[in-house]
Amino acid sequence: MSISASGAARIALVTGGGTGVGRAISRGLGAAGYTVVISGRRADVLEKAASELGRETGAEFFAVSADVGNPDSVRGLFDAISEKYGRLDLLVNNAGVTVPGVALEEVSFEQWSAIVAANLTGAFLCTQQAFRLMKSQNPRGGRIINNGSVSATTPRPNSAPYTATKHAITGLTKSTALDGREFDIACGQIDIGNAASDMTTKIAAGVLQANGSIAAEATIDPAHIADAVVYMAGLPLSANVLTMTVMATKMPFVGRG
């Protein structure tokens, strides 16, 4: 069981924690003994996930609906955590969206703005609130893990908005790690490649490659992502995984593809 210095279960928040990779991460943390807060925009989905994950793991799950791109909504999310638990030991910035693959010039301003809000602004707003809570709580400090995606390094064709936000997440991770040092706040990033989810269904069936061909790509069970996050989260605050890539071995990421 994951126990804090005070002897209580550690408290984790996973944004986008009710579905896909976020749900797998939430389940992994619950199985490791964390009390897990899951957030997302759809309250019904969250409540159902919290109930199911609680039965599966025996851990406590607390669902709080929030729009991570909205400052007031994020503030309400962290107020709820502070009121119920009094602290936060781990924030996993996982929430994110993308746009169907269209030519760069066909991306609307509304699509661009929505992706930036969910993927980048949301991670920043949650990090900001986590800093405030982690600095003031006793014992002080905590850990933040950002979902960077392999798109934080290398883009897919027709993915400019998503790739831009994920490159920016790398900068946010490094700045957070630097600014958190003085306050015992560690920050790292996990870059995920082709974890099986609703977002990767098309990838497994066949997706556009850089050379213009269409090819199916290998995927991996998101449980492997959860295992990696649990490892990163379990380190003492004196140690940190700054970046980690967990990917399908045979996906066309390394080399020419």
C-alpha cells in the first residue's frame, strides 16, 4: 500500500482518469494502494468508472467532473480535493484531445483552441493549483507526471495542433521540475507510444505514414503505461524520472519508419 509520511494513504489525481489510458493509470494507482481522484468532463462516465475501479482494486476512488481548460473549474477541482483529503501527493496530467487527421491549413481556429486548452492550458492550470497545495501541505511536496506522448518528440502527418501542445508539455515538465526543487515537488514526463485505446483504434487498422503510405501499427496494453506511472510515482521525492518513453516495440517511431 502507498502510505505517506503521515501514515495515511497517498492521494493521487488523474485528469482524464475515467477512460482510456487515464483509466488504466487510475486502476494501476488504486491497485498500488493510492486513493485516486479521477476527473473529466462527463460526470456520468466518471461516476461509473469510480464505482467499477473501486470494486476491481478495493481502493477509494473519488470522481470530480471538471474542464481542465477552465480556470474556475480547475480551482473547484482542487478545492474539492483539499476539502476532502487535505493534501495531494501525485498529479497525473493525462487529459488530452486531438483533431482528426486533416491538412494543417484545414484546422479551424476553434479546433486549435480546444486542443491547446485541453492539452496544454489544462496541464498548466492543474500544475499551478497542485503547486499551491503541495507547497502548503504538511508534509510538504509531491510529484507531478505529465503525459507527453511520443508526439512530444516526433509528429505524425497532419497533427500540428496536437504535436505543438505535446512539444510544449516537455517545456512545462522541465520548468516544473526546476521550479519545484525548492519545495520538494518532483516532475517527470511519460511519452506514450500506441497504447491501445479508442484513440489508437485507427492506428491498429492502418494510418498515414510519413512516406505517404498507409500501414497498420503495433499497439501495447495500457496496463504497461500504468505500471510505468506507478514506478515513477513510487520513487522518493529525492529521485525523479524526468522523461520515460513506453512504446510498442514495432511501431515506426525510431528510424526512418
